[in-house]
Amino acid sequence: MSTSKTYSQLPRTMGPYVHAVRHHDTLYVSGLTAANTEAQSASLEEQTAEILRQLEVILAHEQRGKLDLIKLTIYLRDINTLPLIRTLLLTFFSGHFPACTMVEVSGLVHPDLLIEVEGIIALA
């Protein structure tokens, strides 16, 4: 059984989807971006910080911690910009790293967006 989830503390979604779907003891988080936030047209670093804040909101709402993040997929408009966000990611994870895939994409849902992150969180 699956349950759709939206979080009032997150920006509204830009399409016909929800922030996440719970299936049994796993939460599948839709791609998070800086869309509809003050960081939308900001730097890659500011967009990344906003996305990590959104992940923290979801984890807190679900009463989970960063150790429960199983997998992330990070979509970057320019893979060469990865060094710009590496420190933010290292600090966020504090030594515990989930499985991760990094993908370069030609575009995201809005031309201002430079990064999108989707995740899988263990709920049990």
C-alpha cells in the first residue's frame, strides 16, 4: 500500500506530483529543487543549501535522521560544478554517506534551476 505525502513546510510542487510517496517502510522523495524559493535564481551553492534544508524538513517530519537516508540521486546541470557543493554535502552528511548517483542533465523543470535531488529514506 502506498501513501502520497506533501509537506506544508516545503515549496509547492511545480507539477502533478507530490513531495514523496511512502511504500511500506520506505519513503521515496520526489526531486527537490529550489523552485518557488528565494534561492531559485541564486547560485548553485544556495540552491543546494535550500534542497538540503528541505531534506531536513522531511526527515524531521518523519522522525528520521540523516542515517536513514539510503540513496540520493543528484542531477546537476553541469557536472564540472560538483566541487562547488562538495563541502556542503560533506558537512550535511557528517561522515555517514548514503548510496549516491550523480547525473549531468541538459535542463531541469525551470531554466533557473541548477540542481535537483531525489532520495530514498528508510522509515523503519
